[in-house]
Amino acid sequence: MLKIRSVNFEQKDFQIHTLDQCYLGQVEWIIGRNITSDLVLVNPEVSRLHGRISYQDDIYYFADMGSTCGSILNGEKVAVDEKYPLKLGDLLQIGDVFLHIEELSPPFLAPAELEPVPQIIVLPQEHYWTSEDLTVRCCRIVDETPDIKSFYFLADPPILFDYKPGQFVNLEAKINGKAVIRSYSISTSPTRPYYLGLTVKRVSHPTERPDLPVGFVSNWLHDSFGVGDSLKLIGGATGQFTCFPELHPKLLLISGGSGIAPMMSMARWIHDAMVDCDVVFLYSAQTPENIPFRAELETMAAQMPNFHLAVTITRPNNRNPWMGLTGRISKAMLHLVVPDLLERFVYVCGSEPFTQNIKRILESINFPMKNYREESFGGGLLSPEASKVSTGGSKDKALEKFTMMPPQAVDNSTVHFSQSNKKVAIDGHTSILELAEQVGVDIRHHCRMGACGVCKVFTCKGGVRYDLQPTALSQADQEAGYALACIACPVEGLTVEA
């Protein structure tokens, strides 16, 4: 593994880059301005394919590939196509960017017992990952933009990943000895089941979690997580933000920032499956340097007559001239890019202000909102008439009682946590999770809004009420007696497996 710190004093840009095996056996990495390079340096003085780092006989070498402005190693200009050995502390200058060698070790090699891909192809159905907790190992990290990285994972022993395009996973990381859970959208496609990819944006703005530093897990992934490191996926993939299986013949996929992740999953699935579906892919970026998956999207648009790519830049700059759309997405822009907008099914993913702006635009033109979906980790509020009471069930036989229980009928009795053998009084308004916390019962959780599914527990001998839509709980799970502890309020005596 080669760890490099890049410093650009003019742009005040400081980053850490790790070069390791992007695929088994890789011992060469390209440095350049081209977005497909292994180390992308966004600087006008850097050539598209500027230099090459190779690993041979336990030594890393650098070679200039005939760049326009040349390369300087430890103050001396290097000759074209001549290999120079690198050592710890070396300083390489490429254009206005300084690269400091901070760590040198052999590239990561997969364990010898890891089966090759041709053998994975014939794995039986039971080797598909669907809903169990799974430890995965990072096999590749790609710098998509200066602040967005894609992390690719393999299971060891091998397993095939099964999910719907556009869904997300709950990730558990051990940071400073503490387990922390976060939700991230999958950016890969289920048509490529041998690995799973998550695309994560560095966070630099305040969050709604004052108890944790800004971008706690996302920034940890960017700064401290490397190829060969492991983490755990909690349960299977989940979420209703997917175009599968009811695929509309015309789609509009709108995203900004890391909201592109589920859109890439759906676009890649449509591409791989050769689905007869017309897609308009509209992405909003601050600058041309901030367009993730740019080369892949342009290739899709070139190869697929039914795939139409549109990108708008909100902060044009002189360093990288942009001849396409500029400005935030507006009503006029949508009419220009998507003349048949009212005929399409629309998916939107991005920050809350971004999605709310798109929603307001669509509502103002009388778009049929039944054909609108947005990615959100918070369920919408239900009216009191829509609140549902589901009864606890049996693991062997589902119970089918779904009736509204008026407040005056609430039995102010107890919740019994069977595994902890603790009881607590209920009032009809406090969630299972909050009641558990009152008596020291630990229920794994994350979003506290019924969207991630981490807190799913089995209940019986009682009923619960939801004031928020339990988006991470299927109808089958509810009928079987499962509940989301963070938003399920017991309304009568209840037993919970916790």
C-alpha cells in the first residue's frame, strides 16, 4: 500500500490518497487529470495521463509518461519514461500539486483461500446474502471527486449480494472502540453480485446529531478506512426507493451530491439488464470537478440510445470551463431537459433542501405526485385515521389483526422484555425503544424514524401503534409480529424479544 498526501497551496486543497489493489494482481497506478486515473489530480498543469507508479521487486517506482509540464522528484526534474524508486518521505511535484510519500508497504493481497470469480459463479442459491448480518472486507477505494469516494466490498468467505437497485444498507463501524451504525445507499447493481459498492461524500456542514462530530462516520471512512479493512453490514439491504420490480417505461432520475448513489445503482441495472426503458439522468454539481462517475455516465449515454445524460453546474469556474447547463435546477431547466416530464416517473435524491426544491417545482406544474419518489431516511407523518395497530405474532403462524384502537381503550399495563427479563409500564405514547432505554435494555438502533430497520424486534401478546410510516418494515414482517422499536408505541400488554 502506498499512502500519499497531496498538497495544493494555490487551491488550499489537502488530501490523503491510498494506492492499493483496485483488483487482484494490480501493481501499476496512473496519475493524471483524467477522471479514470487511479490518482486524479484536478489541476490545469497536470496532464490527462501524467505519470505512472508501479510496484516491482518490493519497490515502488515513479515514471513520467511524457507529460506537458514534467515532474520533479525531491527537487530534481525526472526524465520521461525512466523509473525512479520511491522511498518514505520523498516529495514529488506534479504541476502545482505536491505529493508526499507517507507510507510504503506491499500492495494488499487477497487471502490464498479466496475463491476466484469463476468458482463464485456456480455458488448455490443459499450463498446469496439477503437479511443476515455480514462482515465484509474493503477491496477497492475510488476517489470519484475531491470529496466523494466509492468503497467496494467482498464477503469472506465468498457470498453473492442480493438487493434491489436503489436500496440502502445499514453499516456498523467500530470507531474508537465503539460500534456506530449509519445508513448508506448502494451504488452498485445487483446484476454484479460479487461485490457491493457504497458511495460516500465527505461532510463539512453541521448535522442534526449534536452528540457526534460533523460527518462522524463518513469522514472516518474518508480519512481512516483503507483497503483490507473490514466492517459489518447489519441485516440485508432495505428501502422502498427502487425502480424494481414495477419499472415505468419512462424515468427521470434527479440527484445532487452523494444522492447520485442510488441513481447509479438503478442506471447500472437498466444498462446491464438491457431493459426497454427511457431514462433521463439529471445531476447537479457545484463544479465540473465534482461530477462523480462522469466517464461511466458519458459512456452509458454514448452506448444506450434510451439513456439521456444532463448535468448542471451551480458554481462555474475558469479553471475548468463548462459549456453545458449552469445554475440550480428550475422549472425552465426541467422543461428544456425533459419536454415530456408529465409522462415520466420521477426519482429524486439529495439533501433535504435539494429534494424539497424539486418537489415544489413539480407541484407547481401539476405533476402527478403519485409518480414521484424521493429518498429520505424519515417517514412522513400519518393522519390519526391512518395510524395502524398491529398485533404481536408467532414465528410459526402470522396473526392477522389490524384494527384501530382508540386512546381510551389503551391498557396502561407493561412491556415485558423477555431476554432481559425486565418490565416497564406503558402509557400508549412512548415507543418500545424509549421504554427499553428507561430500564437499561439495549436495542440496536440508528435513525429513530422508522426508516433504517436496524431496531426491528419480534413482539407477541400485544399490539402497537405507529404515528410515523414504518417504511423499513414490510407488510409480511408486520403480520409476522415484527415491529420497529423506535416508532412503535405499545397500546396494550406486550412481550418483546430483547
